[in-house]
Amino acid sequence: MKKFWKKQASPKVKKIRSRRGGKQTTLRGRLMRSMICLTAAVSAAIAVVTCTLSYYTIRSNMQQQVTRISTAYKQSVENAIKNYSLSLEAIAANPSITSTTSPQSMWKDTLNFLATSYHFSEAGLADKNGKTLDGADISKTDYFQNGSYGGGSYLSTMTKQESGGMALYLASKVNNGTGYDGVVYAKLDSDAFNQVIDGLSIGQKGFGFIIDKAGKIIAHKNPKYIKDEVNYIELAKKNPAYADAAGLVRKMATRRAGSTSCTIDGQQLYVAYAPISGTDYNLAVAADVPEMMADLYKSIWFITAVAAVFIAVSILLAARVSGPIARSVGGLVGRIGGLEKGDLHSEVPPVHTRDEIETLSRAFSNTVGALNGDIGEISHILGAMAQGDFSVRPQRDYTGDFQAIRDALSAILASMSETFRRIRGMADQVAGGSRQMSNASQALAQGAAEQSATIQELSESVRKIAGQAEGNAKSARRADELSNEATQAVSDGTRQMERLTGAMGRISDSSEKIEKIIKTIQDIAFQTNILALNAAVEAARAGEAGRGFSVVADEVRNLANRSAEAVKSTSALIQSSGEAVKDGLKTTEETGRSLKAVTEAVQQVGALLDSIAKAADGQAQSVRKVDGNVEQISAVVQTNSATAEESAATSEELNRLAEALSETMAKFQLAAQSGAAVPDAAAPEEEEALPAGA
């Protein structure tokens, strides 16, 4: 049973064992790893998505905030410049600054008063040639040149003072109706715009700055940049580290609003810039990117902590969920391992999980029960077969692929029963055939003994004929010598010829008998050959037990063939001798007639006697040949007799073996034969092989 189970399950068992070649893992470990990996993957995906969204959201908010602040402060700077311009235009429209009724000293006082009133550090007046009230020449300055054209005020770039400070100038053409052709100008301190953008706050590290058309910083939270007239384009020529800043300044110089990321003095910034309307200035607002993205880093740490907690919780849940599953599946795996080793009787561990595993356990338990019943019945049937009982049949209902086992087992039982039934019938037939063959062999031996006696008689007759033939020859020669005694010799010759005629008749009769005997021998040889052929067939059917008899049957068949060949040769010789005897008989008859007419033809006696002598010599030679052939026939007949006796002994042994086979087959208990009787395939062959009357 165990060998049968291993044989049936060997492909799958080998496959499972091949998989166990590496390190074996547990189901619980795999479930926990799968759940933890899934949780980690989901957490990582959520974290990545959240961080990515947070990054883009915070960055977008930062960009929008910086852009809004830059727009707002640009508007503030434009409003401040507009206020300064309106204030300067108000001063330029004041007639007191160029009153013809007042001295120029009064003009200065009025200008100083108005400058203080409009928050200028100072104010001045220059004629059309650029000569100020103090006698200074400002005709070369850009603010005078642009302000003298009229049409509003003009704001200059940052100008370095003789005192070392920095200042901005506004200029506007005098239009107070006094007819004075000149320009009013006002001075703004370097921190005038700083005060405007001083309230700019983007975190703790953000700042704003303003550059002029040349790229020089004119407003910055750090006054040192203004004092040093910092220009990033010029600095970049000396130090490549300012390439980003120089690029930003170049973009601002295009007079188009925009934003970009750059690094200035090692600080990673996001900068929004815009041109200041009515001037050649550009305002930029810079935010420190790491500072603005600090919330992102905090959210990343928070998300990481939440993911870690989520993974820890998933580990606990995985352990709680995988434990019952692993224990249930482990019990089933252990039972399957026992089944693999041939254990069909152990109980399947019960599972009460109310899920597919419980269903699997019940199905496996039912499978083991059904398999146990099927294997038990198969074992019972095989045991009965081992005891020789082939009448048992499967009684259980086999399901699925096991139906093929039941069909195959039923077919085997039916086939074995039918085979043993046929063997039993064949054994009976072999026993009957061997008995018939033994009887035939005994009859053949008896016939051979009779043939031997007949041949001996034939040999004696032939020897007598030979002696008579020699006597005839001597008589013929003597008759030739005693021709003088013709009458007496003719009388004696007549009597001798009468005896010779009788002898030749007997010789003819003996020849016919010999031919009959030879024909009988031929029939015996043919029957012997047929019996030997049947014996070989039955020996082949008998298998190992008939191997010795098969050799004997082959030898008998060979001897029969040799006998047939010898009989054919003897028959040819006997036929030749018969023809010679017929010729001699004819000659003697003619001689008798001649002797009767000797009185009428004495002169022919000599010639006739000479013919008689020659014919007698031929007869003697023929008779000697016949005698030799008869001796050969006698030897062949004796050999046939011995072979027939051996064949009879072999047939008796074959009969004994066939009876033993029948007794052995009788021990088997076979199922009842259904339908027609089993056809006997050997009987027709045996009937054809055995000659009629054998």
C-alpha cells in the first residue's frame, strides 16, 4: 500500500522536495512580511504623494506670496515716487521760489522751507544753464538734463556725494508762471526708498531691494550694499559665485516682471521682480527658500512619524491576523506531510475559522476519508488477488479521476480471470493433445516395427531374385555352349523359362508390394512430420515447461524429413527396378515363345541365348541395386522406430506437465463468466494439424 501511494504521488513529492532545497519560510512570516510590505508601500506612497503635494503647494504659495508682496511693494514705491514727484512739481509751481520781488536769498529760504515741508533733505534752483543759486554747475547731471525738458519730474540714479554719502535727485522744470527758465531739483537721502521697503517681511530672512538701469543697488535692508554701490553684474565678472545674481539682474533689466530661483551670497532665494513705472528702477522681493519650506520639512517628519506608527500598528495587526491562519494552515500542512509518508488514518486537525481555511480543512478531511476508503478497498482486492481469488470486484463509488482506477482495476480482474480461464482450457487441450500424440507415436513405433519386418522379407526376396538372375545368366551361357544338345536344352530351357516367368511375376508382385510399402513409409513420414509440427506448436504454447519437448519434436521432424527424402530415392530406384522387371518379364515371355518355336528356328537359338545372357546380367545388376536400397530403407525404418519411441516418451512427459498446469490453474478462483463461452483458439489448429485416423 505504501509503495503504491509513493508511486502514485512521486512526481508531486519530487516537485515539493525540489522546492525545499533552499531555505524554508513559514506562512506566518510570509503573511506578516506581505502585510508589512504592503503597509510600508502604502505608507511610503501616501508619504511621497503627501510630501510632493505639500512641496508643490508650499512652493506655489511661496511663489504667489513673493509675487503678491513684490507687486504690493512695487506699488508702494511707485506711490512714494509719485508723491515725491507731485511734491517737487508743487514746489516748481510755487511762484515764491522765483519771485522777482524777492531776493535770491529769500528763494533759498523758501526752497528750504518747502523741502522740509515735503520731506526732502534739500531743494535747489538752477537756471537754464545749470547754474544753481550757490553757483554750482549741474548742467552735466542727468536729472538736470532730463528735468529741463519739462513734462513732469525726473528721478535720477543714486549719486555719490562729495561727502561720501549717497543720494537721489528729483528734477522738474519751473512752471510757476513767473517766466523763469530753469529747473527745480530736490535731494532724497539714500535711505528714502529703504524706508518704503523697510516694512517688507517675508519670513525672517526675506528682503527686498531696488536696482537702477545699470544694475546698481539703490535700496536694500543692508545700507552697506547701497554705500558700496553693489552691482552683481560687475561682481560676477570677478567672482563666478555671483553668476546667479548677475543673471537675475539681467532679467530685471529687461523691464519685464517675472520670478526665478537663484543663489546670492550662499543664500538660496526665490525672487519675484517687476519694473517700477515712470522710472528706470526695478524692484525685487527675495524669499529664503529653506525658511519658506521649513513647514514642508516639518510635515515630512510628521508624515514619517505617522507612517512609522501605522507600520507598527500593521505589524501588530499582521501578527494577530496571521497567527490563526498560520496555525490552521500549519496543521493542514502537517497532515499533508503525514499523507505524503503514507499515513491515511490520522485525523485532519479541525479548523473553526469560518472562512475558506475551514472549508479547505473539511474538504481535505473528506478527501483523506475517501482516499482511505479507496486505498483500503484496493488493498483488499490486491490481497485477494495475491491469494488467487480473482472473483472480487470494487464495491465503492469512486469519484473524479479515481473512477479511472476503479475501471482499470475491474478491467484487470476481468482480464486476469479471462486469461486464467483460457490458460486452464488450453492446459486441458494440451493434455488431450499430448495423449493423442503419445498414442500416435506408439502407433508409429509399431508401424515402424512392422515395416522393418516387411523390409527384411523384401531383402530376402531380393537376394533370392539376385541368385535366380545369376543362375539364369549361367544357364544362358551354358545353353550357348551346349547348343549341340539343342532339343534337350530347349526342353530344359522351356522349363527354366516357365520358372523364370513365375519368378519374374513374383518379382513384379514384390516390386508392387515394395511400392506400397514405400508409400506407407511416405505416409508414416508425413504423419510423423505433422505430429512433430503439432508437438512443436503445443510445446510453444506450454512455454518453459515444453521447451525440452520442443527440441525432441524438432528432431522428430528432421528425421521424418530425412525418411521422406530416403523414401523418395528408394521409390525412384524401385520404380526403375519395376520397369526393368517388366522388361525382363516381357523378355522371358518372348523367350518362351521362342523356345516353343525353337523347332522352327533353331538357327536363331544362338542369338536369342546371347540376348538372354545379357538381359540376365542386367537383371542381376538391378537386383543388386534394389538389395542395397532395401538395406537403406531398413536402416531408415529402424531410425523412425527409435524416434517414434522417443516421441512417445516426450508426449507422456508433456501430458504430465499439462496435467500439473491444470492442477495449478484449478487453484485460482475466477469470476463467473458472463456472456458466451470463451472461444477456444487452439482446438481448430489441433484438428487441422492431426491427420484423420491418427
